[in-house]
Amino acid sequence: MTTRPTEEEDLIATLDVGTSSIRCLIFGSQRQVVAKHQIDIKRLYPHPSWVEQNAKEIITKSTECIQGAVTELTFAGYKIEKIKGLGISNQRETTVVWDKVSGEPLYNAILWLDNRTADLAEFFVNGKGQGERDCLQDICGLPIHPYFSALKLRWLMDNVPTVREAITRNTCLFGTVDSWVIWNLTGGVESGVHRTDVTNASRTMLMDLRSLQWSEKLLDFFDIPRAVLPVIHSSSQLYGATVGTAFAGKPIAGVLGDQMASMLGHGCITPGTAKNTYGTGCFLLANIGEEVKFSKCGLLTTVAYQLGPGAKPVYALEGSVAIAGAVITWLQQNLTIIQKAEDADELANTVQDNGGIYFVPAFSGLYAPYWDTEARG
Ligand SMILES: Nc1ncnc2c1ncn2[C@@H]1O[C@H](COP(=O)(O)OP(=O)(O)O)[C@@H](O)[C@H]1O
Ligand SMILES: O=P(O)(O)OC[C@H](O)CO
């Protein structure tokens, strides 16, 4: 593997907008990383069980990461002109609403692991859902749960007057993090395109897994206006050209939720192949092929990827765990028994065994297979 620049070598840039950090990596033609930049991003906890991020900070830190990677790229002797396109991956389900005229977010981003809608979820399960948490599984593959975007958007509509006003004025846009980043990178109020990809859309609880379009039934169920939703694209097509930033003019040509991106990146392209990725949370995804199948024991059905507008979608079963690396952050920042993440290993190795004590980090309840919002660590 070489990282020596060559005149002819084409490059591909990626931006991964995660829950704990944002990183920009630029790859060479041998899939080697030729430049990278990573910046941590803060989480905000305004109330117990609420988890937010400053939506503008997501954009400024993404832009900083792009700049940092381009600086490293040119320092290493590569030419920015050789970057052929940009791919985006992102923390999924996190919900942003913004005003398309002012370009301003109407609230902080509500993160995927936020639990403020636990009661709202029960309201829907026991009301329209007639006691069945899985009553929408056949359409969207998901149980009614605060994890997914639909309830977060419903909460914003019910609790934030500026969101309601923007909807009335027809200036409100909703998006998961991919949409918010794409809209900003393609020119925002001037020329921003309002788009998402099938994998991210499959985590909103508003998309029909088979048609890959917003579902009238789901929009009715949660009473969500269609006008706020982005256009759904495949995971691999032209989304728009980047305006501004160090990537100005580069086409955004691929978008995937981060867990689906890591699945594809690990080469899980045949049914039965699976991967597990550890970041803030941890997510096991298994490729199930081109037919939708449902779990009877608490796994999610989700779109794994669709490689082009005319391509058949490939689906996955997913076991989601909300807290993985985040517990290391908790040991560091809350329990203060380690200084930095790497110290956890060393500390764990100082004891023979666990003395019979188990700690389950259910900081956001328990996800798969329990989907229990009340569980606590
Ligand atoms: N050496 C390490 N050992 C264990 N956990 C780590 C280590 N380094 C970082 N982490 C944890 O991994 C998480 C960040 O991983 P990252 O891939 O940046 O997440 P994300 O994709 O969710 O933004 C943090 O919660 C951090 O505490
Ligand atoms: O930020 P990560 O890497 O833990 O991924 C978050 C997931 O996409 C949430 O569904």
C-alpha cells in the first residue's frame, strides 16, 4: 500500500458525521487513506433522558474537518482537483428541523438516543396501535420507539411553536443529519437540495420498506405533513454539487447511514454476511438479500443499501445497542476513573475477575431485543 502521490491518481472524499466525532477521510485509488481530519462534537443533556446537539455546530465542525483533511492532502503532495466526489455517512435517526428561508435550525438536533418521547411512544402504541408495539413493522420494519425520527418530529411539532409556525408558512424542512449536511453543503438558502438516502429514510419510521417512498399510512399515523420531508434518493447517485467549503464544486455522489456504510465497507454484500461496529453505540447488521423479512424476536428490518436509482434495494436485520463506546466516555467524564479512553483496558486488567458484579449500561433504556425505555443501568 502506497501513500505516495501520483499525478494520475483519482481520489474520493468521505465525511462521516457521527455522534461523538466528525471525520473527513480522503482515499486514493488503492483505497488507502491519504488524508484525514477528525473533530469531537459535544452532546448536550438539557434534561434527564434528553440528548441534543447544536445543529449549526454539526455544520461548522463538518466544514472544519473538510478543511483539515484538504490541508493534510495538499501537504502530502496531492492535488484537490483529483477528488472526484464526496460520500457522506452519518449518525442515523437524529432529527433536525430548519427554516428554508432563514437557513436557521428551529431547535437543537434531537439525537437518536434521546428518550423524551417515551410517553408519546406509549400513547401511540396504546391508542392507534391498539396495544401492539409492532403494529407498523410490516410497512417500515420498526417497533414504535423513541429511537426513530417520527416521534422526535411529532414532539417538535407539538412542543416548539416556531416549528409549528414554519410549517404553517411552508418554510419548515425536516431531515436526518445527512439531509441537514447535504442541504448546507449544496448552498443552503441559496441553492441547497433537500434530499436523503433510502437507508436514512428507513430509520425515520415514515418510509415504506418496499416502495422506498414516504408512506401515506405512516404519515397519517403520526400526523406528519409531507411538505417537510426530503426527496428520497438511492445510496449511490448525484445529490448535488458542493458550494463553498474546501470541496467547492465536488459532487456529493453517495450517502448512507453510518451503520449501513460500515456494512458495505466491510464487504457484507451477500445474504448471511454480517458486521458489528463499535462507536457511541454498537450495531450488528446482517445482510438478508433483496426480500423484506421480519424478525419475531426484536430485531429491526432496515434498508442496507440501494446502489443506484434503478437498482434493487438490499435489506438487513439489525440488532441495535445504544451504549457501547459511550460507556467509556462515561467512565472518563462522569465516574472519572480514567483520564482517556485508552486507559479503560489497563484499568480492567488490574483485576482478576468481576467479583460477580455486572453493569448493564442502559443509559437510554435497552434497545434490541427488549426495546424497553424504562430500563436503567
Ligand atoms: N481506545 C478506546 N477504547 C474504547 N473506547 C474508545 C476508545 N477510543 C474511543 N473510544 C470510545 O468510542 C466512542 C467514539 O467512537 P467514534 O467512532 O468516534 O463514534 P461515533 O462514530 O459514534 O461518532 C467514544 O464513546 C469513545 O469514548
Ligand atoms: O454514532 P454511531 O457510530 O454510534 O452510530 C449511531 C447510529 O447510527 C444510531 O443509529
